[in-house]
Amino acid sequence: MALGIVATLQIKPDQISHFETHFLKLAEVVLREEPGCRLYALHRSRAAENTYVVLEQYDDEAAFALHGKYEAFKMANVPLKDCLAGPPTVELLDGVEASSISTTEGAL
């Protein structure tokens, strides 16, 4: 079953440009080096200043468990740590896939 992640990050106001530049480089590394990662995308909040949301999706728990253990990820992530205004909040989500839906529930 797919695993979704929603990570919310508060960024220091003077680090916004640095954060965006380096996060986009990190995302390239993650998508290239982590075969179980389906989505790793940065979004800027419209409602909360200096707030970013990372949407992630992995094939399964095992793929997520490997996230961050790759050397390329560790190196790419280093410049981002000083950009954070505090610890991120992370929500784990279970994917709802067609195979998990009962066929007895009827068609739309």
C-alpha cells in the first residue's frame, strides 16, 4: 500500500530564497536516487507566511524507511537545516488504492 507524507516546514524569513533553491536540488536527488519515492514536491502556503508543505508518496513503508538513508540525500539535505525556524510537523497517510475498494459497493 502506498504511503503518503505531508510535512509542514516553517522557514526563517531571511532564508526563503536559500531554502527554495536548495530544496529543489534535494528533490531532484530524492526522485533520482530513491526508487520507491513516487512524489517529493515542495509547495508554498498561500495562507501562512514562510510556511512550506512537502508532499511525498512512497511505494510502501519499506521505501519510506529508506528515505534519508541514502548518502546523496544526506549531503543534499545539509544546507537546509539552518533554514528551519522550528521542527517540521509530519503527517503519515495510508494510500487508498483501487484494490482496497470493495466491488460490492456499486458503481458511481
